[in-house]
Amino acid sequence: MNLKQLLVAAALLSLAGCDGLQKAPVQNDPAFDRRLRAYLLEHPEVIRDAAAKLQAEKAAKARAVLAKAQPALERDARDFVANPDGRATVVQFFDYRCPYSRAVAPDVERLIAANRDVRFVFKQYPVFGSASDYAARAALTPQGKAKGLALHRALMAQKDLNPARTDRILGQLGLNARDVEAAAHDPAIAEQIADTRELALKLNLKGTPTFVVAGEVIPGADIERLETAIARARASALSSVGEALTRNPFGH
């Protein structure tokens, strides 16, 4: 139901018993539209209530979608994960050529170091063309994953990343660029990136970077909001552990 439909429904409910208005057609009726507009001008609370209801419906739908997508978001074994034993989880969708992803990268590393009990899942989401795609595929190879944060940091630090510069970075980290390029053509890697794109579409993500923490979607490089979400997720994880210990103190 869209906002106009909500407004009409709310107005009709409010107008119940008013002669003639209950039977007025909602669609393609100028007279009804004029009466509705006049009523809404006199009763602005109807608009506020309808807008709030619409927002609540959208939020509930988004939470349901996120809950259903949680395994793919947080527990895809194909993704590179920093602090893999952490109890809470941060998921980041990013692109190595996205200036905002690059700008936030040092803060993300700082948060990884400061929150060893929080998992950081990296979702390769190349949206800036073939150069982004090549860097993402290289990072997803077994050789690239073995270099972990070192490769991630180096790729993020490179302005105007292109395949030649990606190869140079691979070489600087002791990798054979040709071997990595060959491994990057594995269909499984293409499938992983396609799955990430599909997941981003399903979650209605608008771009990179986007973070997902405990059911909250944080678009852009909003580090303050991300830190707050991490603190909430850590507290929730600790609370869950405490409740589990209270129920079963001996772990049996």
C-alpha cells in the first residue's frame, strides 16, 4: 500500500457515516479528490499517522528481509573475514575504486584492531567497472585471501586503481600476478560476485560503502553511526552469552 492509498483509507475511515462520501469512488473522481484534499487540509494528523504507518511497514519489511538474508550476509564461507572468532558481526559492501570506500578504509581497520571480539565480513561489490571487477576477483583468489588485510589495505590505498596497478600491488606482496589472474577466472569467483550483487539488490543497497550491523543498514562512510552500531551489537552479544551461562552455568 502506498502513501496515497493509506491517506485515502485513513480519510474514509475518519469520514465513516458522512453522507455520500463512503460510496464515492476512490479512483478517477475529481469531486472525491477535492473532498479528500479539503478533509486532509483540515485534519493534517491523518497525513502524519498514514506516513508513520507507511514508514513502519517499510521498516518491518526491511527487518524481515535482513533476517532472512542473515546467513548469506554473515556466514558465507567464501568471504574474507577479519576477527573470524568474534561474537558480533559487521558486514561491509565495498568497491576498491569507490572513493568513499577508500576514505573509510583506515577507520575500518582501526575498528577491526579495537574490536577483536567483532567479526568483519568483507563483501566484494564491484560497481565501478572492469577495473573494480578485476581487483575484486584477484582479492577473492586463494592467493589473495591468503594476504588478507595486507592486500585489502594496499588496494584501498591505490588511487585510480587499474589492472596494471593491481598486478603491481600483487607483486609487491610476493604474489605472481599471472598466477593470480589465472585463478581469478575461476567461475566460482564470478558466481560469488554475482551472488553478492543479487544480495545487495535484494536488500535495496544504494551503493558503496554500505555496512550491515545487527539488522541495521548504514549507508556511506558514517563512522560515528557505525561505531554506535558496533557497541550495540557487542553489548547484545555479551548479554546473550550472559543469559546462556545463567541458564546453563556448567555448559552441559
